[in-house]
Amino acid sequence: MVKPISIEVAGTDLAFRGISLNDSTPSGGQIAQAAGFSPDDHVYVLQWLDDGDLEDVRENEAVSLEDGRRFIVAESDRSYRLTMDGEIVDWPARFITAATLRKLTNVKADRVIYFEKTDEADELLAENELVDLELPGVEKFRQGKDRPKEQKVDIKHLGELETASFKIAETASLQEVWDRAYAELEIARDPRDVFQADLMGEPINLMDHLQLSLKAAQDQNLCKGKFEIAARTGGA
């Protein structure tokens, strides 16, 4: 009787869990089925090699578990190609975040990640900011050498007439700035609250831009350093 062999599998969230196989050279199809997928599912399997590389595993292709026992298994009919510091990565989902890239390519916590642009300045990414990989061409990313710079932001709660100021990394998302504001103001969040920028005296609604990093939002002229929490108006 073959002794069960343990491997780890995860989806595109990279939350790994252990499963068992009875084959030391399983195929992509065997790994997908062991992960809970049926033969009719369109599944993409990647082996996360011990040297850090990712390799596509076809349905009938056998792999050696000596090269790595971690696999990314996701339902997808295609892969998306990107590069990090010039190294090619194939990813089975349309969207990816800086946090996922950091795990995939072993970028240290004290480095920042930029989305490279051709006709404009490279975009500094917040950790949970989504990047769409379905755009034409191969998306290119690079890591920065320094810790993210911090900026001072001013927050005003228009309902309670309270204000607060604090420093936060320019890589922080607007959502993180908003969340931090409640702690600094010591005011509970109301479901009707709206996060907005005070841009030269004009309120700019930021609710559709909460995944942008502070710096990216500033580069798009959506905000400077002053923000407001206002109550939603209209509706029932």
C-alpha cells in the first residue's frame, strides 16, 4: 500500500491547505481532483517550485514533488503573463494585487511595488489595489528600494465637527486612510458615511476610488492631504 504524500494547494488567495496524494509524480489533473475540482472544470495548475519559480502543470503532465509540494489550483480557462523585475510570471486570474505579487516573487516587506507605465510615471501600488491583467500587452512591475514614504493627512468629520491629523504610508489605500481616520477621531463608523477629499474647498467623492493608493489618488488629482467624512445624502 502506497503511503499518502502530503502537498499544499491554494487558490489565487494563496491561502494554502494540506491534502494527500497517493502518487509521488502526480499529473495536473490528479492534483486538481485532489483539490476538489471535477474533470469537467477548467482548472489551471501551477507548481510553486522550491527555488521560487512557478511552472504551469498540464492535465496529463506528471511532476516531481521533489521540486516543490505547493500548488496553486484555480478555475480558469487561461493564464495572464506579467513580469516582476523582468522575471516572467503566469497567473490564472484576471486581477492581481501587490500583496499577491509580494508573496509570489518574495518581495521583502520593506520594499514597495510599482506598476510600470510607458507614457506616464510608474504607479505606486497599495497592497490590496487590484491591477487588471486583461489590458493589451504584458503588465510589468518592479520593486522599489526604500520603505514607503509617509505623508501627513488631515481628516475632518463633518457631522461631529471633530478633526485629526496623522502620518500614513503613501502606499496605503484610501480605504486604509478612511479606516484609520475613525480610530484617530475616536468616532464610530456610520453606514451612511461617505469618504471625500477637500480639494481646494471643493468636496471630491472618493467612494469609487478606495482601492487606490494615497499617492496614486494624488497623481490622478483626486486629493491632496485633506479629507472629510460626510453623511450620505438622498435616497431612503
